[in-house]
Amino acid sequence: MTPWPTSTPFPPVWLVVGDLGPREQQPRLKVLKGPMVLTESPLPALPAAAVTFLMGQHEPRTPALALASGPCVYVYKNLRPYFKFSLPPLPANPLEQDLWNQSKEDRIDPPTLKEMLEGIREKAEVPLSVQSLRFLQLEPSEMEAFVSQHKSKVIKRQTVITTMATLKKNLADEGAVSCLVLGTESKEILVLDPEAFTVLTKMNLPSIPAFLDITGQFDVEFLLAAACRDGNIYVLSKDSKRPKYCIELSAQPVGLVRVHKILVVGSTQDSLHGFTHKGKKLWTVPMPAAILTMNLLEQRSRGLQAVMVGLSNGEVRVYRDKALLNIIRAPDAVTSLCFGRYGREDNTLVMTTKGGGLLIKILKRTAVFVEAGGDAGPPPAQSLKLSVPRKTRLYVDQTLRERESATAMHRTFQTDLYLLRLRTARAYVQALESSLSPVSATAREPLKLHAVVQGLGPTFKLTLHLQNTSAARPIVGLLVCFVYSEALYALPRAFFKLPLLVPGLLYPVETLVEGLSDKGVSDIIKVLVLREGQGAPLLSAHINMPVSEGLAST
């Protein structure tokens, strides 16, 4: 649904609507004059977008209608077909072309052709053509006839148009010549010349565009925002073939409208977001229902620009920034919105509903939009004057001292900061050397050790708990060795071989320690964790053994 431009010398009294029609009928293009259908024209395929634009400065300056459908743009002038533009074909997959050439020469049979095409579809970066995709959907009994019919045809890979907008050519006036801007399924943006319909420039996107919003002039400078199917909004300028900025959304976009310098985006999370063109989020407004459509409301007589949001509960909400201006309730869910001049009225709102209805509302010429949530801007509490205490003599002296000795104070602060870092590093090294923190210092074998001594003596039970702290890499080939005084203690085994250590699990290693001294003398037992074939331990710990009774742990 699109209105006629307001810059034409004749009153714009036509409304163009793309009617999908029932399932058994062909889509049609309907032109309405007032509430009555003036003409109907059949469409070759489902329309994806429709815009009006001026093609040249020749008199009479009659606007043209561009309708995007499949890989083509159909241009209508004076309600009659004027020109058809087709997207340039994409290069076909060379492997696919070679397979069809072999099939043409009867070197491979249809089952073999299907098997090899399925392998190409799974691994190749270049998608298959429509001909190959149709062949893969056929039953085995239908393959022979399909190959005989299409094996002599040249393989063509064609993209389709997903969205369309207009861009002023060299002037910012309302009646200036405009270029068509196309977004395609092949992740490209094409700008077409308004007279020759040749591609002026081509820009690439990381994803398929769904919505476009453009400001500026093609010959001077322009800024293009594309909301794509990957949930991001990419911003491009005239000289950039790749996106200049990227706005990451938390959900899929359902609409994109520029209000002054703010990009207003509706998302599937039932919320409305405002961004700058550099990606800074300004505000977020939650919606009471799912967003179905969005469009711009511009009242030129009052200099008002707002965004209209159609919701699934039948409401149409009008927002200026995040302030709610008005709520219009429709009898059914609104699927499309259009605001502009219609007939003799400059401010007319046209809506289509989910059930196929068409609603036309005229804005009163004396109507003034009042914000429902109060004035826009900072909250009222921000204007309250704070009771700031008076400046004391001490405060003034300290301020003067900081101004005069700023360099010396900064150097003193840096010196203290470096000393703190040095002391922290020394304490960390000392803890590693004395095994106060039994954690391995190497990143290749991240280990953690916890030891517990149980018993009253003279026989104690020593339990070691080893843990592999890596994320996903197991450790194998480790040994545990106990170093102790043989005059004070006796161990059945002073040497253990550890199993494979799975990350995150605790592995207990138990042994008995028998005290040999009857004089109440205790000592430390040193635990070393080593790798086979290496002399330096990966991890070490000192265990303080009790004298008679108690529990010691490190």
C-alpha cells in the first residue's frame, strides 16, 4: 500500500493496494479513488514492496509506481505498464554446470545426477539453481522426463527482491528525482538509475535485508540503514561497500522507521527501541501486544514526526520518541499503515486489517497531539534544586592545594600503586614457594591439591584430593611422591601413580602414616606431583603433621 507523492501538480487522489486475493486466484494490483476501486491489474507473482517515485524532470511530472515481485521490478506510469527491470543473474556453481553437461551427453543417469547434486548442496558455498532444486524434489519416476526437458537449458541462478525503498538523486526537495534501492536475497543492496534503470552502485551485507531506511541524496551523501534477518541493523554510507556500523538487537526486527535522526526499531519481543545511527540505544518502550506493522506519521503543517505502530490487539499507537501521543482502536488487527495526502486532505491515515478490510481516517485540521505520559525530556525531579552545603574554608584550601600540586600528587599516587603491585607479586611468589596455595602455576597442567590428616596417633590417615581444573582437557601420566623424615615417620608406599584425571572431578589418594617418635616430635611431610620423565614438580604442598591428637589440613 502506497500513496501518491504530494509534489505532483495534480491532486493525488489514488491509492494503490496489492491484493493477495484468495488462494485459487492470482494476486492483483488495485487502484482506489476514494473508497471505490478504479482499476485492477493482475500481478505475475506476490508483491514484496511498492513505492512511488519521480523518474525525470520532463513535463508533465507524473510519478511512477514501482512494484517489486520476485526477481523483477515492474514500473507503472499513468496506471499502465511502463518498464520491467530484472535483477542481473548470479554466477552458477561450476560443479553443477558440469554435472548437467554430463547429463546432456548421457554420461550419467538421473539417480547419479541426483546423488551428486545433493552432495554439492550440502558442501558447496554457492547455492544450487532453481532447476537443480526442483529436480531434487522429484520422485524417481519423474526424473527421466525432467532431465530430457531441461538438460539443454543453460543453468541460471537468480535472486529475488526482499525489500525496496527510494533515495533522492541530487536534491532534497519533495518533488526531486529519486533512485530505486533494492535489497536482495543474495545479501546485496542495489541502487538503480531512475531513467536508464542501470545499477549505479552495489553494496554487500552480512545477511539478507528485510527493511530499509535511507536519508540524504545519492550524488551528495546518504546514510542507509538495513534491518536484516540475522537480528542486526547495518548502517552504510555512500563511500562504504561494507557496513560502517552494526546495531545488535536482542530479537528479530519487525519494522524500521527513521524519526528525525533516531532509528526506531520494533522487535519480536513486543518492544520499541530508539537508536542513533552509530548504535547507541536511547530508549525502550514495551508494547502491550505483538507488533505487526510500523510507519512514519509526518504532519508538515505543525512540523511533527512520529512513529505509528500497529499491534495484534487492534490498537494503533502513535509515539514521538518514547512519549505516547494517541491510541487508535481498529475493529481488527492492522497489518499495514500509510499516512499522507489522499484526495483533498493532507493528513489521512489509511489502514488495512487482517480480515481484508480497508479503513480511512482523516486527521482534523485543528487536532493537536498531546503526550499522554507528560512532557518529553528529563523527569520533574531533576529540576528540583538540591540543598548543596556552602563551601567551607577547608574545602577551598584543599581545592587550591590540588590545583597547585596536581603533578606531585599524581606521581605519589603512581608510586604507591606500583609498590602495591610489587608487594602483591612478591606475596604471590612466596605463597607458591612455600606451598601455602597448592595450585599449579602452569597453564598446561592446571591442578589443585587438598590434603587432610585424620587420626589421634601414632597411626594417621593421610588423604590427598587432586582435581583437574582445566575446561575440557584430561591429564595423564602424573606421579605423587612423599618426602619425609624416615626417623620420625614410616609410610607403606611413598610413591603413587595417578590415573587419568578428568576435568572437574576429585580424585582421592589415601595412605597411612605411622609416627615412630615417642618424644612428642612432629615434622612436615612434603607432597610432590610430578610428570613422568621430568624432574621439576608440577605441584607441591607441605603437610603439618599433628603430635598426638587433632586434625590438620592444608
